[in-house]
Amino acid sequence: MVWSSDVRWLVVYKRLFKFKDGHCDHHSDVTDALEGIGKSTQNAIISRFLATGGVDTHGNGRQGGTHGTVMTAELEVHLFQKVLDDPKATLHSHSMSFMLEHGVSIHISTLCRAMRRLGLSHQQVLRTAAG
């Protein structure tokens, strides 16, 4: 089934904004609120949004954002601050926040390399947060 643009934007809002801001108790609450839209469809809509900045399923290429973004020194500073602010956050979560806050799509492998350049590892960050 092809969902309308309004429904696809609702998925983005509920999955990325409403759940992230803590307005829902559980991730399943968000999924239940989107009844009738399968989880794989929701994931595809979110992936398209993160890759393009839009939710259109047709058109001539991307509608916004950038892809294959190289981590600039400024973005690395933002990543460092994000890791310090929320050491338990995943790289996927950081990737989504870069799209939402800066309008750039940064692949998880790019974030991983940037963390290595910053001298950080996920294990080190978690140990520091716990200690």
C-alpha cells in the first residue's frame, strides 16, 4: 500500500520527535499509534527521511539534505559534545540527530571513524559514564 505524504510525515513526527522527546512511555506506544502501518514500512519511511530530508517516494532524486557528508572539524566538535552529553546514545541515534539538527546525513561508519579520530571508543565512553 502507498501511504499519503501526510501519513508518512506523521510517521516521522511520531517516531523521531514525539518518542525522542519522551512524550511516550514506550516505543510500542508509538508503533501502536501508527496502527496499520507495518514496522518495516515505518522504517523505510524513516530511512528515506534521513537520507533525503523528505518523505516522497518518487521524484528525481533527493529533495534535501546531503549524503556522504564528510565530518568537518565543526561537526566533529558537535559529535564530541553529543557523546559527552549522552554517552549511552547509539551512533544511529547520533546520525539521526545530525539530520534533524544540521540537515546532513552522516553514515554510521563516518561517525565511527570520527570517534576514532577524537580518541573515543564506545566502550571507553560507557565506562566513563558508569564510573
